[in-house]
Amino acid sequence: GSLEETVYRDQKPNQVADLCEGILPVDVLQKLKSQWPSQEDQILKEFFQ
Amino acid sequence: EEYRNATITTTTMDLLYRFAHCSGLNLIFGLNALLRKGNHEWNSSNAKLLLDYCSSKKYNVSWELGNEPNSFRKKSGVYIDGSQLGKDFVDLHNLLLKYSSYRNTGLFGPDIGQPKKQSQKMLKRFLTYGGKIINSVTWHHYYVDGRTASERDFLSPDILDSLISEITTVFKIVNETVPGKLIWLGETSSAYGGGARGLSNTYIDGFMWLDKLGISAKLGINVVMRQALFGAGSYNLVDSDFEPLPDYWLSLLFKKLVGNIVLDASFKSSENRDDRRLRVYMHCTNSDNPNYALGDVTLFAINLYNSTQIMTLPSILSQKFVDEYLLLPGDDEGLFSASVLLNGQVLKMVDDKVLPTLNGKLLDPGSPLVLPPLSFGFFVVKNAKASACL
């Protein structure tokens, strides 16, 4: 799994009621944000194809 | 082989559902319609895996199948006829019936692109075979190509009016095949191809967005789904740092002030001129807004003139107090500003989680409604006692 998936799995929210408890750790958020520019380039490339 | 692989695991689905559920959104999952058997029928085995998992988790999800199937041949080299897609939707519908969680869930489609000739033909054939089992007919709309769009396009009454004929076309097809079926804009924004840089993500996009919300409601579209909240390109409601852009604030204000009962409002000029540059719409005020009462009405107006326009309410409303919510560019960039002023105050988040209070400016009875050059705003007529809204 990806980084965010691993973090999510570790939180183990089993019930729908528990889903909204817990937040994405700041380091994961920063990592995702740092990955975003290259992902955006890829998506835009596909748009223009 | 020109496309990336995107692997969706159960954990991806958990994350997606969590995001939607915890944000107070409804999740509609678009299944892959390009997975085909040798006889060209849709192969539902992969969808079944996902349904098994979502059902086991009791996830409340609605479903679509395929995205812009009219372009499948161009984009993927796979041609699927409208009638085949209709049959595929019936297969999906029958599959959903097998899950107690999804027996009464939403199924929407076919998410066709602009209703040009081939798409119209596809929509007709799709609805003939699958129209009865879907809950809403979905189609997509963009005014212009993001790579070539200009400032002028965003302010053109002709381009704004082009939506009317497209909606009319879709309604005609739907009413001829499945009369009365609900119609949604299942994906829409100002410009396709990721939006127009510097236009779709600034104040100027609000002219197209607000006019689209007004026209769509007036002509009977039930739901308008905005492309996009977050993502690649320029048409997103929040930027890459999750900061709200002008269309986010416009959407928020719209949701707080505008209810879903539509009134038949129009503007009559005192001069004999082209009124298409001053566009007005009126709804009952959102009954969930604690600041307003049943019977109140919300007028929203767009001034495409390069000069201030002054409107007067009809005599039946002229002795009422009005709350004004005027939106203007937030900085010196003018129409290309990435921020917006509400009644003179820049709108911004209080902190990462808290939205600001959106305050109206009280106008005395009889006050004219003033729209500065190239601007838009909302006017809530208090104590209007409109019979349609009581």
C-alpha cells in the first residue's frame, strides 16, 4: 500500500461511527502535498492526450 | 499502454469513503465500463469485488458506470454502442439488487459529454434500453476549451446562453424516451482540459458558475456537480494548499442563501437594450438558513456590463428589508483575483477548520439594488411572504 494507506490501516477504524475520529498525521499530509505537483503534471498530460 | 495503472485497494476505498462521509458528502463511485467480455458485454467481475467489500462495510454509496462513453473509441479504442451500454446498466442494476445495502441505492448515467449529434444518438439508444432502471440521467457540460478560452468568453452572454440550448436538447431526448426522469449535470465547469489558467480559478469564473446554477435550476436540472473540489488544472474550488478560491466562496454563499424552489424572475430594462448582460434569477431562500424565514426570497444577479447597474424590485417587494451579499474581486488583480470580497471584506478561513461568518448588509425598504461593473451578488428579500415559499 501507499504511505497514506498504511497510515490509515494502522488507525484501524472498524465502525462507520469511528470513521471520522483521528486525523491524517502532518508528515503524511506534507508527503502527499510534496507528491502532488508531479501527479498533477501526469493528470494534465492525460487530459491533453 | 499510454495510461498509468491506478490500483484501487480496499484501503483506498476506505480512505475515499472516509473523506466523503466525514465531509458530509455523498459518494458516487464511477465503475469502469471498459472492462469487457469477448462478446462486448460489460464484465462485472471486478465491480462485484468492490460491491462485496463496500457492502460488508455497510458503506452508503451510489453508482455510475463509465465516464463520457461517447469518447471511448477516441480515448481508448473501444467502441460501445448506446444500446449495449443501456444493457450494461441493466446488468449493474440487477447486480445491485443482490446486495441488501444497494437494493435501493442510486444508479446514475450515462455521463455523456456535450450533446453533439453522436452523443445525442448514443443517449437516445442508451435511454431506450436502460433508461427505466436509472435514477437520474447525467450529462457533462463545459462552455469552452481551457487552452484557448479568453477573458471575453467568460463574460459573453452568447456563450452563457449556449447552455440553454444544450439543456433543451437533453430534456427533449429524455422526455421522448423516459418522460419525467430526473436530469443532472453530472460533471461541469467553465472550461474543459483542466480549466483555463488564470480564469477558471479566479473571480471571473464566477460569472459562468453562478449563471450556470441559475439557468440549470430555472430549466429543471435537479443537481449540478462541479468539476472539481480539488485536483489537477485550474477549475478547482480549493487550491493545492486547500485554500478556498473565489468559486468556493460563491458556492458556499449560494448553498446558504438559495433554496431549491425556483421562481420565474426576469429583469426588464427601462431602456430598450440587450438585457442578456444583466442576468437575474430568483429562488425561495434556503429554509435551513436560521437567519431567514419561510416565504423569504433570494435574488441573485450578474452584471456583465462595464458600468454600474441599478435594479428596483417590483412594487410587491419594494417595501421590504433586503440583505445584500455583494461579491467583488479581492485585490488589484481585478477579475483575475484569486480572492474575493463579500460586502467589502476579504473572505478567508478563520483557521484550518473554521469558515467565516457570511454577513449580509441590510438595505432599507425601497433601496435600489446596485451592481458595480462586472460583478455579481445575492439579495435576500426578508419577510417577502412569497406564496410559493411558504
